[in-house]
Amino acid sequence: MIAGIVTENTGLATVCRVELFTDELKAEIRDRLAAICHGKDKVAAGSIVASYRETLRDFLTRYANKTEDTRKGMIGELLTHILLLKAFPDYEPANPYFNMEEGSIKKGFDLIVFDESEGELRIVEVKSGGAGNRAASTANKALLNTAKNDLKDRLNDTKTHIWLNAINGAKLAMTGGKIKDEINRILEECYAEAAQGDPDSTSKNVILVSVLYEDTADPISIESADEKAAAVIEEGYFKDTTVFSIQKETWEHIVDFLEEEAAA
């Protein structure tokens, strides 16, 4: 995948352990940060707002006034954009990282991707945190469980704003064409379900993502991630579920790199 990252996968789960913060990973962040935050269309249009340097400044400004837990979450979502889309090149991101209306991160879903190979939308929920006194695999299962519960509640809620945000996000993130049209059609159907008081999580494909900040000397086992995915599938809350787990010792390495880039 990327130098310094060990990846294991089964049919249901993928584990990425970031053992070294290599130049190759730095290059991935450098090359993709603006498109992740603003959407490829805005970057391709040559917008000054979506330049790499301006995106760095904007990201660090948003990061600076957040709590530690929110900071961990911001970096976890950034790593998810980088590594999930690297591991699954058929996934097309359908929403930008930034919330366009205010100096924050977006409201609603952490990430929505369109699986071009299957012609289906997948909704991504990311949870980030440390292991504390627990073993890495145990802590990772807890993060995945929180992601499952939060997403189940959101997908069965009658509030329409999350779907409206998703529709608007897709307009910002993507160029026109058949894929964008299909994504918009699916999102509008989801909006209509909520508006009519009939939301249904069991009709949605989901990806549960955990970002565990823990030394990789205690690695997340692929077997435990696969077991968790199988258990969620057995519960039947979603149409289809996959698990994607990232392990990295700390989130500060990423922030240090971004600050160095901004100062260069």
C-alpha cells in the first residue's frame, strides 16, 4: 500500500498499522490534502481557496481551537480519507472533509463513498481514540462498537439535515457525470425516506472505521477485526458492513508534519 504501513485484510475487515511515518505517507498527504478537504472539482478549477498552502492554513486554524478528543478525531478522519481510498481504489469520495458553511469540520456523515465496482453508496463512520489500559484489539472493538451504534441511530433518525448536507457535499466534491447523478439520486431517496418518517438503516451499506492511537508493538489482530465485522453483520442493522481499522502510535506526528509544511 504505502511504505511504513502493514496491511492485512479478509473479506470483511482490513487493518492498517502505520509503523513508520514515511516520506511516502507524507507525499500522499501533501498530494491529496486539498482534494480531501474541498473536493477534487474545486481543486481542478484552480481555486485559490483550495490551494495546498491555503488548505494547510485552514486545516490548522480549525484544529487549533478544538478539544483533544476532537483533534484526535480530525486526524483520524484525515487518515481514513488517505488510507481507505488508497486501499480501495474503486471508491469515489462523495463529500468533502471541510464543512463549507463555517470554520469547522462538516456535520453529518464522516465520509460517503461510491463503490464504482458495485454501483453502490457506502456510508463511513469513523471513531478515534487511545487504548488506555486495554489491549489494542479490545480497545479497537470498542471503537468499532461506538461507530456502529452512532451510525445505526443516525440512519434511523427522521432528521433530514444530514442527508441535505450529504447532497450539498456531493455537489461540491464531485465533477458532473453519471456517477455524480447516481450518487445524487441515492442521496435524495435517503432524504425522502427521512422526510416521510420512514428511515431504514437496513437498506444502507456501511463501513465502520476505527483509528486507534496505540504503539503497534501491541497490534490490532485482523482476526479480532474480522470477528467484530461478522458480529455486526449478524445483528442485521445494515444492508452490508465492512470494517476498516487503522493503528498509529500518535496523532501528533501528522500535526507536526502539517505545521512544518505550513511554515516552509
